[in-house]
Amino acid sequence: MATEKPYVLHFITPAKNASPFDANMAYDAGFDAVVPYTNVQLNEVMGLVQDAIFSRGPRGVWRTGIFIGGRDIDLAMDMLATAKKSMVPPFEVSVFADPSGAFTTAAAMMAMVERELRRKFGGDLTGRKVSIFGATGPVAGCSAVIAARNGATVELVSHRSMPDVQAKAEAYNKRYGTRIGCVDGSNEALKKSILQSTDVVLCCATAGVRVITLEQMAGSPTLKVVADVNAVPPTGAEGVGVMADGEPIEGTRAVGLGALAIGNIKYQVQNILFKKMLEGQSHVYLDFLSAFEVARKDFS
């Protein structure tokens, strides 16, 4: 009697090393083997994908998946698109991109922000102003696109170089059809001005860097939710603990979402997406927008 073939995940990354976090997540979700391919260039993706799909037969492709890592969200999306174009029906497999966990982290954070807006302030992201600190990072970029595509007015906050942030915004707008803007937040007064006129603040800056303070937030007539993905002291947003899950922020009308609370949902979202790759006789292509839909459905 023939035995079922094992579930194999081919882990493609342009980075020097494949992420142990993602490998553990894939095994825990049910894959029997995770095979890493590192330092992969975009023009090498098609060859790897087609080697994977043609080697297992029509039954084996349903038990085969491809995961795309790295740190660059644009490159990950390009690799995902290339992988999709590389399929030759009926030899098609599921592909999931999540570079440095940015896709699932952004999805989890934005679903939780939307949840707090609905529960405590009425409505969702539609018509809200969202200001994003740490604007050039991957989580910031994904969050900006998610928010903009769900009706928010989004601004990337520049800490040092407005041209760099403007270039990011223009690239996102061109790629995703959004209208993301930029604002100067290079000094304390400018930060306070932003916080006094925005609805949602996302702190996506480098770990261990304090981005905003309670004094800057104090008395804001508009501020509703502050989310911070930095768990390394000092946290990015003063007054938002790492476990904060909608608790009030001292001296404000806003509530906070901390890094470990966001991370808990991110972990669950990534697990669900890996399991989707293992389900049934169909294939899926998963990116940060599909991750947000899962997070929104299950955790918002």
C-alpha cells in the first residue's frame, strides 16, 4: 500500500541565513520537512520553484509549499509574483511570503488597531488619520499600505531624511495604488504637533529607541490608538507596556497596544497561514494583504 508523501516546505530567502523562527513555525504548523535556500537572487526563483513542482507528481504538489523570507518587502513581493508565474498547471503549489515576519506583524497590528477603534471609538480605519514612525522599515511599509487600502489617511513620519521617506511613499503609491503622504517629525515640537492631530500612531522604529513620549501625547483631542512593535527597553511609545492590549494611556484618551500583545496575534496569524498551505486540494498565494484579512477575521 502506497504511503502519503511528506509535507515539504521549500524556504527561499535572499538573506545569508534562513530564519529559525519561521522554520519552527512551519514545523509546528504541520510540515514534515523545511528545506532552506539562502542568498537567492530574484532571477533564481523560477528555477527553484519549477524544480520543486515537477519532482513530486500531481499528488505530491498538494503536499509541497514555498515560503519566501528575507528583509525587503518589495523583493519578497517580487519573488512571490515570480513564483506564481513559474507554476505550470496542474503542477501548482502554495506560496507564502513573510520577510522578517513583517507581513504577519503588520497584519496583526492593524487588525488590533481596527478592533480598538470599533470597540471604543466607533467605526474602523475608514476616515482615520494614521501616523507611522520608523517609516522606512518593513513593518511600517506594510502597515501603511494596509491602512491606506482600508480607507485611512496615512502619513509616514520622517525622523531624519525627508527625501528617503518621500521615496518610500512614492514607491508604495506606485506599486499599490495608494496615496500615502509624508510629514516631518525630526524634532520634539514637530512630533507633538503630529500627535495632537492624528487618530492612530504606529511605532515601528528600531528596537530600543524611544519614539514618542507621554508629554507629546498629553491632551491630544484626536489620538485614539497607539501601537508599538518594540519590545526592547525603552519601548517606542512611553506609557504603552509590552503587554498592553487596549489599556488606557496615562494623560490621554487613547489606548495602547504593546509589542508582546501584537506578537501573540502575529504568531497565531502566521500559524493559520502555514496551515492554509496544508489544507485540501487547492493552492494559495499569501502576502501581507491576505495576512491582514485573516487577522481581521479572527482577531479584530
